[in-house]
Amino acid sequence: MHGHRREFLARAGRGLLVASAVGRATPAGAASKDAAARKKGKDEEDVAPPEDLMREHGVLNRIMLLYEESMRRLEARKPLPVETLASAADIIRRFIEQYHEKLEEDHVFPRFEKANKLVDLVATLRKQHQAGRGLTETILKLGNAASIQTDANRQKLVESMRLFNRMYRPHEAREDTVLFPAFRSVVKPKEFEALGEQFEDKEHELFGKEGFEGVVSQVAELEKAMGLYDLNQFTPVG
Ligand SMILES: [Fe+2]
Ligand SMILES: [Fe+2]
């Protein structure tokens, strides 16, 4: 919801015709109150860079759950909606690798390197992004109905997902607990604020007006297709 409103207000301020969340076409930009509303909206809803990156890790986590279930089914030779797995890997490529990790590589890592802080950690994280891209390429290549007919491809697909999850769980946990909490110490307050805006703009440039929320909805649909959406199923019984 925040994303809708924020994007609506941002576009309205630029004087474009946009459809609002309730489907009305609004001739925008005429009234100066739009600009005031936009500012108010932005002030209320700005997301700080570390929080932004952390909630993107939530998307990564949800995809890793989809990978886990895919592995389980492939190993047990149970039916797998393989197009769901392919869509999950596609979200990893577009949202995690080409967006989230690019933000880290362009805006987070260089600031630590420049400040000569946590440089060994950053070097490892950079290397892991590269390794992740290789694994995703394999998952996308093998994640289709024809490919999983053979044992060799199935095994390679399972192994790639296993390596992916094994690397990314500690990778994101280290970013969340060590790197991101230290981010304020390497960025000036004004710059910190401006980066939040930049991240937001990039998000909408790449993922449209729905931005992050749109990607989360796509992941929810994949979870439904794989029977993972209902959170209650993960609560221990008794
Ligand atoms: Fe990362
Ligand atoms: Fe990350």
C-alpha cells in the first residue's frame, strides 16, 4: 500500500496522468497541494537504506523456502510445478541480483572500502554475489520440464539450490547483523537520507509503481502454487 501511494504521489508531482490505487484517472500536477501531500507522504513513509535492504532479504528468504520445497520434491520424485521454480529463480535474478545486490555493490560496499572498515567482510560478500549469479544461471538453465527428466540434471539442479541456500543464509545474516548496522558510521546523515530516496527511485524504475510490494505479491503467488503460503502449516502441532 505504501508503495502505491508513494509512487502515485511522486508521479502526480511530476504532472503526469496516473490512475490511482482505486482506479480513478487523476489529472495531476495542477494543484500545489499535490506537492505538499507528496512531501508529507514521503516524510511519513521514507524507508531508511538498511531497513530497505533487510526487507529485501525477506524476499530472498521466501525464495529460499521455495527452493527448499523444490529440492524436497525433486529428491522424493514428487510432482513439482517446475515453472514455479523457474519464476522463483527469475525473481532472484531480477530483484536480488540485478537490484538488491547492485545497490549493495554500488552504494554500500564502496563506502566501507573507502572508510577502510570491514573490508575483508565486504570482499567475501562481493565474491559471494558472483558465486550466486553462477548458481542462478544453472538453476534457470535446468529448471524446466524437459531438463528434469534426467537424473543428472535433477541432481545438478538440487545441488545448485542447496549451495545457493547454504551460502545466502549466512551471507544475508552477516549483512543484517554486522554490515548494515555499521552503515551509518560510514555515511553522512544527509547522504544517508538521500540514499533512501535513490533506492526508492531505482525500485520503481525497475519494478513499476508497485515496487517492492508488487514483488512480494508475486512471491506469495508462487508460494500458493507450491502449497507454502499458509503460515499456520509451520506452527508445531500440540
Ligand atoms: Fe549481499
Ligand atoms: Fe543483501
